[in-house]
Amino acid sequence: MESKLIFRDVVPLMRGANLLVRAVGDQTDERSCTVCLDATKIQKGEIYLAYKGVHHDGHAGIPQAIKRGAAMVIVEDPQALAACHGLPGVVVKSGREAWSWLSAKTWGDPQNDLTILGVTGTNGKTSTVWMIKELLRAMGVPCVAIGTLGAYVGGEHRPTTHTTPDPPELFALLHEAKQRRIVVVAMEVSSHAVEQKKLGPIRLAAAGFTSFSRDHLDFHATMEAYLAAKVRVFSEYLAPQGVAYINTLVAAQIPAQTLPQTTSYYGFEDEFQALSVAAERRLSISLSEESILGCTVSLQWQDKQRAGRVPYFGHPAVANFVLALALSEYVSGNSIPSSLWQKVRPVPGRLEIVARKRAEAPNVFVDYAHTPDALAKTLGLLRPLTKGKLWVVFGCGGDRDRGKRPEMGDVAARLADHVVITSDNPRSEDPRSIVEQIKRGISGTTSVTEQLDREVAIHHAIAHAERDDTVLIAGKGHEAFQTIGTESKAFHDPTVAAAYL
């Protein structure tokens, strides 16, 4: 498409976004333009945007960008304007946030014509966004879903680069939604996206907070900083009349004054005992008739009681479903009949059961659980449903939070009967070193096997498990690749397990 961004609009746009520090040179050019962050790829007439990132400072590329024909430079460092040699230049408070606003304008500000739902939380974001898409599909309401599983647009699946895509990709998806006349968008909002200001001018019609526990401390450094990033979804990106839904277990960790007055709380009956919440703000959940095929969910919300069967089991999955139901009903303006609840398809890689073709084979589940809290909850769900022994196959990602590795080992050893430690996505780290760090948290007499080859590890667990046993393959879930060093090879846990079964 032709860019909707005009040179003369850049300074007014940055001023309106409260990002402008100063501007120099002639800013009145009427040409349309695009923004580029890579000085080695910039084309003549484009805008070069430089900001100081975690691993790279884009300001170093200014001379090359100018040599290649950049028509304007946007920077965070005022001193960098000296290298622009009279070229139009703009200094902004945040290059990352400027990138978001410029990307939105490039794609014609599609966010203004859409109803956007946001879901944040350590665990549960992906499941909730998927369930929103599925519930609205059952109601005949088209919805674009964006998150860890990729993007779903009009029934088509698109891979995406991040949980919350970078601004050009994100606003291109919103533009496509608008072009297809799809009004509702459900998206995961990661803490990284908040810190990196990816959302820019997006204002959420409604948002939910699923859970909070340790993760990403390699990025946020402290749990306090991590939680603060999550809370900013509601303080900075929720529309003035937008509504918030907070899980009761999260609410206890957040000062009430930091949340909007339109906040409602959802959780299980006993969880409300420690929470002082008005009855009209409570969405209370109870479940019964639970098995690996699903359960019956009962809800009490604003003096109304409802019940229905859902194809999920366990408190976390049911809580995610209830949040998805609340957000879907808010955006559609209609109550979703309980007869449609069971039409929601399973979430790929989230407690996904792998079909067994041999009667003597164990039950095998694949789950994305890659944090201590998520692994503990998933093993806790499977324990009462397991007649025999409980197995877990897992590793930890390389170049990520190292502090959680022994915690993962501790959880696995305490809650499973047999632990098989293997590689996740080791990336640039030595897989054996990662395994050794996991083992530091293991004590007691739990059976522990080390096998760096993930495929062999999965085969080992299935081969040695008995008919009444359960095998959990954790950490990668839906992921279709494994990254070792700088190379990614095709690897999909459900496919590997199914082939062996």
C-alpha cells in the first residue's frame, strides 16, 4: 500500500504524542515516506529512525543512512544531529515509541476504527486470546487474534515475530483487519511490549490480567519492575471508558488505586475471601465433573447464575476461559449461550493431549509451561487425574532468565515421580550447562534422567511410562522449531510424541 505518512506530518505527530524535543531543517516536504531502522537497508528518500537499544545503538548508523540517501533522521540523542549535516532532523524522547506512532500513521491509523482487546499476564495470555477468537467465531463475530501462536486473520494463520509484534507488523495486521471489515481484535500484550512502547496510540476497549509469577527477570531485573510493566497496560493503554478484568490471585499483588474504577475481578469462590470487592464486581467461578476431557463450569456474575460444559480442566485453564468469556461478551454486547462453550477448540500446545494409538501407551500431554509457577500448576492439575506415575520432560531456554532454572528443577522433582531433563531452545548457551543449573534445585530421591537430545528424551519417557502413567512434555508447547546456536530446526513436541505413540 502507499504510505499514509507525509514528511510534513512527522513533527506535528511527534508533538501530539508528547514525544517532540526539537526539530531542525526544512520539515515541509509533501512527499509520502516510510521509516527504516536499519542503516544498511535504507532506501533513498526514507526516514532513518535511531534509538539506543539493548544490544545496539542505532545512532551509530546515521552516517551510513545519510550516505544511502536518507531524507530525514529521527534520533533520541540531540548531539547526533551534528552528524546530519543540515538534513532535516527530529529529536524525540523515545525512539521506540516514535516508531509505534509513525507505524500507525504509515498504515492510516487503523486502530481508531477497531475495538481492541488486550490480555496481559505471565501465563494464560495465549490461551485467553485463542478462546476469545473461538467464542466470537461460535457467535458469528469475526475476530483477528494476535499473539504467541501468530496472527489469525479471517481464518488464515500468519506467523509473527514476537508475542506482541513490532510496530510495522502490528499496525499492518490492524490495517488488514480494517480492510476486511473485521472490527474486533484480541491481542496479547507482553511486558516487553509495554517497556518497548510498541502499542503507541492504541487504546484498549477492554483488558484482562491473567496471572503473575516469576519470568523475564533477565529483562526486567526485579519482580517489582516486571509487575509495574504489566500494570501499565491498564494505566496507560486502556481507553478512558475501557473496562478491566483482573484475576483474584493477581489483584492481591496490585495496589487497588493503580487500577481503573471500572475494574472487575474473576476467580474461584474461595479466592474472594481475602479480597474486599463489591458483589457487583465479582465474577465467581466453581467447577465440577472434571476429567481430562473437560469440566462443568458454574458462574455467578451480577446476581446471575450460569453453567455449562467446557473442553478444559483445571483452575488456570477454566479461569482463562472465564476471562475470555467476559471479554467476548463485553465486546459483542451479547450473552454467549452455554451451548456454545464447548465449541471452543483446544488451544495448541496448552495442555494438549496427544492421541495414543496403542492401548498400553500412557497419556501424553504437551504444554507451554516454561516458568516455575506454570510448571507447578500444570503438574498439580495432572496429578489427581493420574492413576500411575507422573513423568515430566522439560528444559530451560538459553539466553533467558537463569535464576528460574533451579526453581524449575525443584518444582519438577517435588511434583513429578520421574524427571527427564533435556534441551529447550539452548540458543547460544551450552545445553549441558543449562541442565547443570536446573539440577541445582533438585534434591530428594526423585528419579532423574538427563538427555540433551529432546527427541530422544521424549521417546525415553514414553517408552518407559506405563499405561496408567501420564507424561508431560513441557516448555515449548506449540513451537514448531528448536533453536540451537544460531540455527533453528523443525521440531514440534506434539508431532514428535504422536509419531512415537
